[in-house]
Amino acid sequence: MIKALLTDIEGTITRISFVKDVLFPYAAKQLPEFVKTHQEQNAVAEQIYAVKAIIEQPDASIDVVINTLLEWIRDDKKITPLKQLQGLIWQTGYENGDFTGHLYPDAYHFLVAQQQAGQQLYVYSSGSVKAQHLIFNYSDFGDIRSLFTDYFDTQVGAKQEQRSYHNIIEQLPFAANEVLFLSDVAAELDAAKAAGLKTLHLIRDGQASSPAHNYISDFSQFTAEHLV
């Protein structure tokens, strides 16, 4: 039996367009001034150092770092220092009321029902843990952070790598086959399945289902059979 659910965010419980059309453009617009203004703060300085290490230019100017980050945004790169900085920038947007964290209503009601039924809920997203906290703190349904037991991001590894799911399971009080991973990306589900997790494909935007995974297009289609 499934004892815990591990869920992706984008395309699974929140609309892809929220990230692409709201969060990403906001971060891209704010990033240059934010990094320049806050570069001496520890949280930002740590990410600047990480960018320099990745591009192997330890003496890179702040402008080179900023241009690299903007290029990563344009290319939709899921690189940890970018995700960490985006989370810091989005915090300002949420706190200012510039936007709220979108959740599909069916996803919200599903998560509440599963928690009330005794399931442990976890999050694994390419967005930083900070960004995850923000979307749930300032969600369309208010602060729902208490629904989740823990959060994971790319610091445990890339989402399409089998090892990442082993790293998560090592931190949970459950065996791999007791955890159901929810995602809209077949390659992520493939990696999770290879690590021994059960999987469920969300195909909300008409993408093709994968024969390797059970699938639903809405959480109203979720049944007890998905928990076996």
C-alpha cells in the first residue's frame, strides 16, 4: 500500500502557464537590479559564487553573472543557483501582492483529502524549496504549507535522474514502493519508477500518456486503486 505521496508542482498541481507567464517573466525583469542591490547579502552572494563556479570564471564580473542567469532563464535551465535566486525574487512579489500561487482546485481538494486520510505529503520540484514554500504560503487557497511534511528541490539531484529519487527515499521513513510520485513529465516518472517508486502521470494539457505509467487528467479521476 502507498503510505506517502511525492508530488511535482508545475503542470501537476499548478498550471504550467503560471510559472512560464507570471513567475519567470517577473524574475527576469527584477533579477538584474535585485542581484546588484543584494550581492553582498549572504544568501545572494552564495548563489553568485555558485554561478561563477559553474561557468568556471571565478573572477567574473557581476554583469557576466547576471547575463548568465538571464540566459539560463531564456533557455529554461533548471540550475540550482538560478532557482535559489528566483525564489528570493518571487518572495518580494508574493509579499507585495503582485500575484498569488496558482493551484488547480481539484489538486487542492485532492491534497487536503489525502492528508486527512493519513497520507504523508511531500514535494519534489525543480523550483527551490524556498519557491515551493512561497507558492503554498501565498496560494489561491491561503497558506497551505501545513499539508506537506517536507520539500525537496534539485539539491537532491536532477528530476530525470534515478539517483535523485534514491536520495529522497533515504530521507523518508518509507520504502520506495510505498511512495507514489505524481508528475506531468514522463522522463521524471521513468526515473522514479527505476528507483522503485510507484508513479502516476498527470496529463492536464493534452500531452500523450506513457504506457509505462498509470495516468489521469484530473484528480477527480484518482481512485483507491492508485494507492495499491
